[in-house]
Amino acid sequence: MDQLLAMRAFARVVEAGGFTRAADSLDVPLATVSKLVRELEAHLGVRLLQRTTRRVTVTPEGEDYYARSTRILRDLEDIDASFNLARGKPRGHLRIDVGGSTARDVLIPLLPDFVARFPDIRIDLGVSDRSVDLISDKVDCVIRGGPLESSSLVGRRLGEAALITCATPGYLKQYGTPAYPDELKNGHRLVSYVSSQNGRAVPFRFERNGEKTEIKVEHRVGVNESNAHLAACVAGLGIVQTFAYAAAPSLREGSLVEILERWRPAPYPFHVVYPQSRHVTHRLRVFVDWLLEVFPARLSEAQPPATPASSGTRPRRR
């Protein structure tokens, strides 16, 4: 038995949640992974995994062995990576997943610089707002907004993006400009961003002087992709809450107008995320380092300054 190979196979089964997904991510036959894990269990004299026709669960002994063995695997990978770094330029295939508007407005405009610096790295860019499984989808890293949800992942903070509320001038002329968040409940048409993960509409969030407000009303239109979500607003379908960097071109040209500026919610954090136990290749290391260098400024450069609320009577309501 190749014990190191068996340890890696077992760790991948635990991370992927099953033998089939582990075999796919390792690009080896399912029978090979099963054989390696059986041999490892025989060598140790304990059951590491409990198998049924529907699922695979980790035994208490398996959890202990996974925790210890992954530390060893990470140490070996760090040693390999340090020697690869010393040998020369990074090369190979890098698979990245990123949300729609973040790809269009932030990452892709920056990528020519990365490609020029590291011409031997080939990039596959997956663009969607759905959640991906880094192991089974064979992705090296993802760039996502929001708080980190899993302790099994390494997250490096890339900065923050302002969230703004906006609509077209035509919409505001027809329905009036709200001065307070609660006015959105009274006759306004909202275009909600719908989570592709759970199918729920993300509430509109507002904050001012420490006071936080959430608006949860039935939306007229729901969209589960960030570029299409903004396009629905530009088309005049209603009010959206979106990232300032995504709306910046439309704000500059006047096709969108920011509203409720004094009620902007807290900035939204962004991270680059990758599995703890995955071998951090030289190419992934340089990509993450590059992101940390260039991404924060691009993420925040389009953020408009908050403007004071206008004085006078409340806007016309329909």
C-alpha cells in the first residue's frame, strides 16, 4: 500500500462527502479510491468510514485520523511548494469561480495585468452567482461577497464594496423618490436579488446612525444573477439594491440615480476562498497574492460619496 496516496484519497472522500465525488476530483477510477481506503483501514485496524448505499459518514476514529493526517499532508505540500517556488515561474492550470458583476466590473478589467506577469498560467474562469463545491467542481478558489460560512475553508479578505439603492429617472418621475426606507412598502416596485442557493429574495437593508432597517416586501420582479438584476433596474422595472461598482457606469451616464443615500447599509466584505487541505500550488499562491495587491482598490474605487438628504417637502407619491 502507498500510505501517502491512501491518506490523500481518504482525506478527499471526507472533504467531498463520498467516494464518487472524491474519485472525480482526483481524476482516478472510483475503484482505485475504494481500494486505497480499504487498504488504509486494514493497515490501521480501524473503520474510518461507515458506508451505506446512500451515504458515507466518518467514524470517530476517522475524524481523528483525518485531523492528524491532513496536518501531515499540508506540511508536505508546503515543502513541495517552497521548492517549486525556488525553481522558477509558476505555470499550469488555474480554475477560478466568481460572481457575475464581480467578474465583469472588477476581476476581468484587472486580469490583463495578471496574465502579463504570469504568462505560463492558464486561467479557466467560471462566472455565475451559484454556490460551487470547490472539491467536486474542481475549482482552485472562489471570489465571493458576504461573511465566511465554513471553517473548513481558508478565506483571505479582499476589501469591501458599498451597497447602494437606485432606480431610473423615469421610474422616480412616475412613482416618486422615497426619502425613508419605510416608503418602499407603499406602492413602490422592487426588483429583488434572489439567492440561487435557497431561492429566497435578499431583503433590502438600510442603516443610519447605528439604526438598522430591513425591508421585506413582495417584489414585482426577482432575478438570481447580478448582471441581469442590474439590467432589470436599468430597464425601468423598479428599485434595486446593488454594489456601487456595478452601478457606477449607469450612475455616471445618468441612466440610474442613487436614492436613500443617507441610509446606505454597512459595506459588504469580499474574500478569496480555497480549501484548507488542498495543495496550495505556486500558481494559486501568486494569484491570491496578486488579488490582495490589486483587488481592494478596484472594489472601492467606484464607491460614490454619501450625499446629504435634500431639504424641503417629501417627494410626490403616486
